[in-house]
Amino acid sequence: MFEVLSNETLAPNLHHMVLRAPRIAAARKAGQFVIVRAQSGDERIPLTIGDADPEAGTISLFVQAIGASTRKIAAASPGDCLRDVAGPLGLPTDIEPWGRVACIGGGVGTAVLYPMAKALADRGNEVTTIIGGRSKPYIILADELGAFSKDVQVTTEDGSLGKKGFVTAALEEMIAEPQGCPQAVFAVGPVPMMRAVAELTRPHGIKTLVSLNPIMIDGTGMCGGCRVVVAGEPKFACVDGPEFDGHLVDFASLTDRLTMYREHEEQCRLAV
Ligand code: NAD
Ligand code: FES
């Protein structure tokens, strides 16, 4: 059992939870995730580890409460316990001394981006962060990212905060800057966003890493649920990823697989 120490609402339906999980806190590296079940028999939900404090024995998770199972996890109050938190899983982010890097977060994806961007800055990279959302309430972690980024640029679709438009417009401007292209781009967010970022960087030959979030079940490479196609080859996001070269990902098949259970998910959501 894993005790919930705090649970705060960051944005509509987005919770930041801190859990007691000493062994995971000691072992976790940036980019890794856990699989959570609120109670025995529940659906397994993969969640990126936002941060960890090995001394305190705690990890933090960002939970988007959109379906029946994520709403159940997000409803846990301090003092409650979650039944299973398995991990750390997946490969850590490839943290190299790239130089000038752009970290792009779309909506809830910004929560997944945060530990990657922090690890890149800790490695001495010059991090420009670009985060976007539908409107001001959906912009998260701007101050936290600002603590280690050279610059944080914000975009909203309705113009209620920062520049009006998509994150890709801000990236396009960065690529055109006189000091030249960033050496690497990390993008996390909705699939159409990651696909658009990859198409933008492709002609410039900029290394582009995206974090994929296909359906996951066991998280250990056994079930095949998280299969994605990368460079024409099947890969399992839970053991080969979740980060992949954005120029090699088959985004069309990823979109198809993500929408496969939409009707069933909606039925479960309405049943709760
Ligand atoms: P959203 O749809 O509100 O989009 C957030 C921002 O992403 C937009 O404001 C825009 O700046 C950018 N964006 C979206 N579509 C774009 C496009 N076609 N071109 C360029 N930029 C675009 O995001 P949300 O509702 O917060 O996110 C929900 C989605 O994110 C879900 O599908 C969820 O599965 C996914 N998600 C992915 C990850 C991951 O690890 N990749 C993590 C969390 C959530
Ligand atoms: Fe089962 Fe990845 S979640 S193989």
C-alpha cells in the first residue's frame, strides 16, 4: 500500500499527488513511470514520475482525471492509500550534453516534460521551454520550469496568456533565431502536437525526441498492449521507450490504437 501525502489540483481535472514510495524514490530516473491501481482489480494506469525525494522517500505524480480509473486515483485524499504502485518502469530519458535544447509541453504533457527538462538543465544544457494550452487555466508548471530554464515561452489557443496560438509557432520562431537551431528538441503532449513538432524539425535535421503514451497493461513488455511502430519496426513503449525519435514514429498507427477503446472508455466513465 502506498500512502497519499498530498493531493492538489493544478488545472481543471489535473492533480499533483505526492506518495510515500521509498524504493521507487531511490531508484527512479527522469523519464521513468509507474503503473498505479487504486484498488485490487482496478485498471492499471501508467503515470510518469514527476519528481522524487529519495531522502524523504516520496515521489510525485501528475494525474489527469479523465476516465473512470484516473478519477478514482485522483479522488484519493491525504492519508488514503493506493493499492499498487509498480516501478520505476521504462527507459530513462537520454540526457546528453546537447547544448541548446528546446523542451515543448502541450497541455497535460507539460507534467511529463518537467522531469526531462530538469534533468537536461542539471546536465548543463541551455533549456528553452515552450508550454501551451487551450487557455490560461491549462498552463501548468511555468514557475517550476522557469527555475532552471533560460526562457519559458507560453502559448494559449485563445490568447488568454502568452502568445496566441500553438506551441509549434513559438518553436518555429526559435528555429529561425540568429543563433541557429537548437541541437535537440524534446516534445511531450497530444499526438497531433508531437507529430507537428517532428514535421517542423525534420527539414532542419534537429534531433527530436517524443514521449509516447499508448495504452499500457502490464508495463513489462509481456502483453503487447503498448506496441508502437518506430522506423517500421514494432516496439513496446513500456520497455523500449517511452521516448523515441520523433522522425521515426508512425503517428498514424499510434492514433488508431489510442482511439480503439474510446467507446468502451466512455461507457465506463458514464457508469461511475
Ligand atoms: P490539448 O489538446 O489542450 O493541447 C495542448 C496544446 O498542445 C495546445 O494548446 C497546442 O499548443 C498543442 N497542440 C495541440 N494540437 C496541436 C497540433 N495539431 N499542432 C501543434 N500543436 C498542437 O492538450 P491536453 O488536453 O492537455 O492533452 C491531452 C492529450 O495529451 C491526451 O490525448 C493525452 O493522452 C495526451 N498526453 C500525452 C502525454 C505523453 O506522454 N505524450 C502525457 C500526457 C497527456
Ligand atoms: Fe504490455 Fe508494454 S504494456 S508490453
